[in-house]
Amino acid sequence: MWVWIAVVVIALIVLVLAAVRLLGRLSELRRAAVKLQRRQEEAMRLQAGAAKLEQTMLGLQQRAERAQEQVEQIKAGLGK
């Protein structure tokens, strides 16, 4: 009878130790998930900023092309 009680007690101790380790790992996973979510949000903000920067660059390129055309027209007018 005492043997069965000892087996059950040892099994419970092993089960509790396994549960404690599992809860520790779950806590680490939760922290990693939060960190990953923050990085994803940061990446989305950076992506939005990059899209805005791209639009700005396209606008500047168009302005530079128009300015170049005006310079060419001025040079052509002076050459006459």
C-alpha cells in the first residue's frame, strides 16, 4: 500500500515540475509574441513611411523633369 502511495506522490511531483516548466515556456512564448507584434507594427509604420517617401520622390522627379524642360526651352529661345 505504501508503495502505491509513494508512486502516486512521485508521479504528482513529476507532473507539477513538468507543469511549472511548461508555464515558464508559455510565459516566454507570450513575451516573444508581444515583441513580434510590436515589430510587426513598427514594420507597418515604416512601410507606410516608405510609401509616402516614394510618393514624394515621384513628385520631386516630375518637378525636376518640368524644370529641365523649361531650361531646355529657355536655352532654345536664347539660341535663336
